[in-house]
Amino acid sequence: MLVNDAIGAKEVRLVSETGEQLGIVPLAKALDLAGEKNLDLVSVAPKARPPVCKIMDYGRYKYEMSKKEKESRRKQHIVTLKEVQLRPQTEEHDYQVKFRNAKRFLEDKSKVKVNVRFRGRQVTHPEQGYAVCNRLAKELEELAVVEKPAKLEGRNMIMILAPRQTASAAPTAEPTDAPAAETTQNNT
């Protein structure tokens, strides 16, 4: 943004600090008006003809913008992609370890990439890989949604699970159950 003397236009469309349109005025007059109020002349639309300038406290404006940016960064959640690797004939205990890892990743609001690797002639039986992917998806259906269904890509079968957005629904369900329990206790 161009401020005060950095504005190079001869005339500007001036907007007051309250948002009132003051019309098209010469740059020198606009700078004088801003100087009288101990404020800055800031070009808010430099590509317009003539450029649109607003009288404002530029330091305060920058400070408020940085606060808004920090607040928006604080509210955002960065989704990461974690991977769980399996084989078509993974034993039960090993499967349970991978299941617990996938469950933990989903609880941490990360996406899970399920990668079933085929070795040798196993690739001729993709139904075994689909069975493993479908079993994992079914067991995690309370926590996850299948974002990308299982698909064979070369010697790997890949499926992506995304965490469900039930965090806002869970707290609203609990308070409705609690008063019902209290009324039954009062009746007895």
C-alpha cells in the first residue's frame, strides 16, 4: 500500500476516516486534509482511475490487520496425511497394531492413507486387498469417512480416510440426555 508522499497521482478520489466520499481532489489538498487530522493518506485502490485514497491511521490499520491474521492462523487446523502400510495377508495382531495407529491418527484430526502392498503373485488377487481396506474402513466408520475408495495402482492399493466432523454434534447430544436422566431420578 502506498502511504502519504509515496502516492504518485496528481488527483485522487478521497474517502474520509468515517467512510464519507469527499470526491476527486488534488493530491496536495488530500495530504493537507490528512495532515490537519494527524492521520495518513493511504491508497486503498491504486489501480483505479483516479486512485482511491482513504484518510486513516496507517499504524493502527497495520496493527489490526496483523491481529486478524494471527487470529485466523490460530483458528486454522493443518490437516496432515499419515500412512498405514499393510499386506493382503497381514496377521491379526499386526492388523490390530495398524488399526490402533490409524485410529490415533484420526483422533488427532489427521487424514490416513491406507496402503496395501502386494508382493510377487499376490497382485493377481486384488480382492484380498479390497477385503483388508473394507474391513479397516468398516471398523473406523465412527471416526472416519472414506475420502478416496480403495484403488489398485500398480502393486499398491491405496485408500484415504478423512476424520469425521462430529466434534460440534457430540456436545449438543450430551446436554439433552442429562435432563432426562435427572427427571427420572426425581420421580422415584
